[in-house]
Amino acid sequence: MEDSLVIGIDFGTTYSGVAWAYSRHPEIIQTVANWEAEFRHCSDMDRTPTALCYGSVNEATTWGYAVPADKVVARWFKLLLLDDKDVPENVLKSPQFLEARAFQSSTQKDPTEIIACFLKYLWNHSIDSIKREIEPELLEKCIFHVVITLPAIWPHYAQNRMRIAAEISGMLAERSCGETTLRFVSEPEAAALATITDLSKRSTIKASNIFAKGDTMVVCDAGGGTVDLISYLVERIEPFQIKECVKGEGGLCGGVFVDAEFLKMVETKLGSVAWGGLSKAEKQKLLNDSWEHNIKSQFHGQDRSWFVELPDTCQTPGGQKRRRSLEFSSQEMASVFMPVTKKIEDLLQRQLTAIAAKHQEDPKVFRPSMRLHSQVD
């Protein structure tokens, strides 16, 4: 049996992650972390921002959590792989997509070059991480099998461009032990298989207890920028095999839009003058500390007060500088999530309706978070 490593790359619009498994212990799946980061709480996360900041002559290029908050940073560049005709109109006109296009124009780089640059840093960091778990000598003998996720509804040419970016990044470089292989898997399918694998690891739950051949299910892949829903028909239980049963659908209602609603609420309560006096870096730190790694993951509708601590430089209406916090009610926090979860609920309902029309049965639904589960249940 050959020694090999399967390395999965979830290249997302806003966040990316890497997981891997060694052929001699395929049941042990490890995720890459230990990211270099500008802010606290980020190093040990299992995903890093899909972000890139090109350095000047005297500065290094930074990526992921290490990008500076006060510099021009490339984000959402994954969507640049698509021709404009294949980008949904609401995405095409979104500030995030327009900023990505502006960044591309300013650098005069092809989208595949920008993506390849990010993938190069992500890949090198991942290999360094793997080397801490596997002896370098053994790793040299392992054939690499790389799997990259892509949206299910993307046209084939986008996959070809992604392959070019992977080649430019160096991850497919020639190795003495053998050729590195690359294949693609749809993001919802990867999410479905990961969910079933996770459930099957629990002593009381097996795939055969959850599904029967012919069952249908809806997978909600809620990412940072987009949310994709796709429905599958179970073709086989052991090994578990599925196929798409109705056309998938996606929307611009990912986590970053919840973040935007939160910042809008903070600005409204604080006042536009005081909010405008904060630097971009201070706003980013507030978002990271008080929201992303605090309230956002804790809030599930609890009836209590929520506090957002403000930077020392935040001025009161009287012009005095002092550190203070803002208090928000549970109802105010719920209003942050509501516009986005409503869009997801609409997407889900359309999938359920399509399945009912085709298969005359209610599918099983897998939701990615307790918050989303409680909202759309």
C-alpha cells in the first residue's frame, strides 16, 4: 500500500480551511490552524480569512488573519473566477465584489494570479503544519492527493481556471515520490459527506439509522459571503453515496452581512460622529473582539443584555475621551440576524417545495449552526 496524504482545501469566498488525513490512519482527520494573526482569538481557528495584502518594496505580502486592518486588502477574489454574465446580479453590484474588481484593476493581475498567490501561502502554511505531525522523511515518501471545493452551480470553465491557479501556486509541483493529483468536489456535497461522517462517529448514530436508500436531504452550506442550498437523493448507504435531485440555489446572505448589520447597529447607537472618529483598525478590532469571538457565537435568543466594549479613543458627545461600552437588548441583537436568516429561510423553502413536487416527500435538512437552526426551524 502506498503512503499517501489526502489534503482537502475548502477555498471559500470569505474564509478558507485545510484538513488532511494519512493513508495509514484515514479515520484520523486533522485540520490546519496556528495562523499568524493581527488580533487575539484567531490563531487556533480552523479557518482563516480569504484575504491578501500585497506588500510594497520594503514590506512582505500578508494573508489570512495577518492582513493589516488599515491597508488595502483583497477579499472576495474567488468570485473573480467567474465571467460577469455568470455572476448573480445582486453579487455583481455588491460593494464586496466591486472592491474585488477594483483591487484586480489596481494590481493589473489576472484573477488566477491573485488566487494562486493566496493558495501558495495557504499551501505552504499547511505543509509546515503537517510536518509537525509527520516526520519530514516520511512526508517526502507520501503521494499527495489534493481535493478543492467549488460551488456546485459554477460553470466548468471556472473549475479550469481554479486548476490553473492551483498549478501556479506550486501545490502541484513535481515531487520525487510521484505525481500530485488534484480533483474538485462541490461544496454542498463535501458538507453533506462531512456531516454524515461526523454523525457516524457518534456511538448512538449511524448513517443507516438516519437514512434509507431513496431518502432525500437538503444541505445548507452557509458561508461567510454566500449561502448555497442543494438537495440530494441517497443512492447507497454503505458506502454512503448521494446524487443531486433538484437544482441547487444560492444567495448573497452569508455571515459578513450579519457582521454589517451589527456594525450598522453599533453606529446608530453610538452616533455617526463618534463612530466616524474611529480608525478602520479600531473598528476591525471591535468586530473581532466584541462580535466575532464573543456575541455572534453566543447569541441564541437569550433574554439578557449584551455589551460591546468600545476603544479608548472613542469620544463622548462632550468631546472627552474615556473607555465605555454600549448595551444592547436581546431584541436588538435578534434584529441583526433577522434580515439574513429570512433570506436563508426563503432559499430553504424553495428547495423543500421543489423536492415535494418531484419526490412527494419531506427531506431531511442539515443546518450548520444552532442560531440558524432555531431561526428557520
